[in-house]
Amino acid sequence: MSDTKYNFNPQDLTILIIDDQPQSRKAIRRSLHKINFQEVLEASNASQAIATIEANNPTLLICDLAMGGSSGFDVLEKVRYQNLGSDIPILVVTGEASRDDIIKAVDLGANDYLLKPFQADDLEKKVIKLLNAFASPEPLLQKIRTTEKQLLEGKFHEALQLLGEASTLDGKDLRVRFLHAFALSKSGQISAAEKILEGVLAEQPAYYRAHALLAELRLIKGRVGEAAALMAAELEIHGKQPERHTQLGQILMEQGRPEEAIDHFRKALLIDQRMRPALLAMGHAQIKNGDVNKGLYYFKRLRRYYPDARDALEAIVSTCERIKDLRRAELLLRDLKSANPEQTDASVILARVYFMQEKLEEAVALAGELTKTGEADEANLIMAIAEIKNGHPEQGLLALENIKNSQNMSYVFRLMADLHLQLKNPAKAEALALKSFAAQPWSEQALLVQAAALMAINEPGKACYVLMRASMLGAPPDVISHQIDDAKNELKKLRKVHPAKGSTRIAS
């Protein structure tokens, strides 16, 4: 039973305290325990808080504003812009906030605030006031909150039933209609969801959640151009979304629009300068846009922030290979190896660069170093390449198949695909090329191997599509144009022999 002065049962609720000061969290927790709250979680910064919110769906947030490197404003924005549970009460408790900070917090959706140092009674009164109001909403809001709870638990059929009841209370409410579209989309009724969202946007073009969900549904249907336009509209309304900027930038790259992609990657990095996918994507976009030095700068920056970022080293090598300056890659990798001898991935990739320059002795010497450090998989990779260079594809393939957990399975899969092509196993080659690209989605080399495999199994239409994707990712134009011409010629031959079948291939 709940206490007589509550409209809620404290023992049924979860509260999250967000503060970088352990003593402050301890004081707030003590006050909450006095009023019978049992489920009290803690976070010391904004990113930890956001992860805790997503995992636990708390009922109330008690949030500091300044937290040594992160901000309570980030938490406010994240919660108020999320699709579900965006109206949970938030009490700002801060000791260093100016009047402008308090106004900003309220504008972003804080329900109330309390200045440090505070009395326990003051905290108790504000918590009870907020939760009493939250626990006694008007009927429509109660239906919406219950629906959101069902959606968060994956109970989509039950949610749709509740939304039908909510519609009888107010069928024009934007939140009800959005949740209806959301529930339909989760139930697989994509077209019905799209129709609702299109109606919402026709009436309220600034409703960014509708832009966001409709963009995702367009992507599911493969209507990428429309999805990109919807994402751009969404970001005009709510621009502080580094992941969304990066996603849109990657789509623009696929469409061959690197300048526009760079703009979105830059916006993502202004919000989060260490964002790993944005750094990698920015490097590729700069190179695609013709600025190799800037591209290499972003790859090096990625590796500096994340010493395990092997994809940054791979990108450096593929770029230097493309511009025919492998010596530049060699020098950079040697410097990395000397500075960080424990980072064995630099040794493996350096060995590959040696192979590419026909420096077999230097590469094999690196394999010996790796064997001594217990890096058998990486040593096997180098020895596999040595076998391939010496004209022994079967032995090379055998060595690659012994690799269980290389740090660069993308490259391993691509080498295996190439060897299966040489050994006249194109179907196996295509499957491995797909695995390679899945492990490293910026690898135009994997796409080139896949295209060759498709040509070998008489699929020139699909090969054309794959080659065009490789071109958008930066494959050399002289190589691509020649291969596309070959694929088109084969496609013409197929049309003459099987016109109906040929047209089907093009459509697919």
C-alpha cells in the first residue's frame, strides 16, 4: 500500500540520480530511502545516464547540470526527444547553475529545479509533487503512457488495442497518431504506418519524430533518396544527433555526394569529436572529394583516439595504394610499430605493405616476431600472403583457413575469396567477399572481388551494380570503367539469348 500522502507507491518506482559527485549522490539517495524509494540507480555522467535510462526506463530523473566534461543538458535533450517515455519527470539539482542555465534547463523540459546545498525536506517535497502529478494524468495521457510501456515491453498487439481506446478520446492527437504508426511499423504493417505519418507531416511539418520514423520505413522499402530527404528535414528541426548525421552522411556517400556527406560528418564531430564512425566516414569522404591529406588526417586521428581502430590503418593503406604511394603507408606504419610495439595489428598491416612492394624478407621477419609474441593468427596471415606471393594458392588458402580470430577478418575473407576465384570456385568467392564487405563496409576491394565472382557465375547485371557501389566508395575509375564495360557487354549478350530473363535481371 502507498503512503497516504502519495498518489503512487514509492516501492514500485525507479529513480535515477545523475551527478558526478559521489557525496551528492549519497545525500540524495539517503533522502529518497527515507521516503521508501527502494530502486535508486546512479550515473556519474551524461553518457552513463543515457545508457541507464535506455536499459531501465526510470520513473524520475534527478539530474545535475555541470558534470565535469558532460552536461545535464545532454540528458534533458536525449530524454525529451526520444520516441517513447519522453515525458518522465526531471528534477534538476545543481549548485553552479546561473539564472540562464536554469531557464535553458526549463526550456529543454526540466519540470523543476533545486539549488545545492538543499534541505532533505525540500528534495522530498519536490519529488513527491512531481510524482503525484505524473501518477495522476488526464485520461488521454494515461492511455499514452500505458501504451508506451507496452511498446517498450514489445507488446505491440496490446499497444494497438490501447491506441484504439486513446483515439476515441482524441483521434487527432499527434502523439497518439505517431504511436499508432510506431506500433504498426513494429507489427510489420509498414504501408499503414507510412500513411499515418504522411498525414501527420501534412498537418505538422515540424513534428520531427514523424520525419525520423518515416525515414526508417523508407529505408526498409529501399527508397533511399526519400529517406535521405526526410532525415535532412528531421535534422533541420533537431540537429543535435551525431548518429543521425553520420547515418545520413553515409547514405550521401553511397549516392556519390561526398561534399554534402562531409557537411554532416562535420556536424556529427562538432557534437562528439571522438565519434568513431564519423571519424572513419569523414576520412573516406574527404578522399572521395579529392583531399587525400585531410582524409589521412582523420584516419590518423581515429587511431590516436582508439588504439584498437584497425580500420583506420586499413583505410590508410588502401588510400596510399590508390594514389600509388605505398612508401608513405610503410613509413607511417613503421612509426606506429616503433611507438606502440604491443599493437600487433600495425605489424600485420605493415607486413602486407611490404608484400605489396615485393619486400618478402621484411614481411616474413615480421611473422617471426609475431610468432614469438604468441600472435599465431596474425603470423599465419603473413605466411599465407607469402605462400600466395610465391605462387602457392592452395597452401595460402590452407593457412588462411587456420586463422580463427584475426583482428582483421575482413581482409582474411577477401584473400580467401580471391584465392577461391583463382581456384575456380566463384560461388564460394562471392560468399566470402560478402563476408569481407560486411566486416568492413568501406572496402571497395571486397566489392571488386565480389563483382569478379559474379561475372564468373554469369551474373553481369548484379556485377554492374556492385561495381557502381565500389566506384562510389573510391575504387580507381580506370579499373572500374573497364570492368563495367565488360559487365555491360555480357549483359547485352544475355539479352539477345534470353530477353525476358535479361530484363528481369536488370529490374532486380
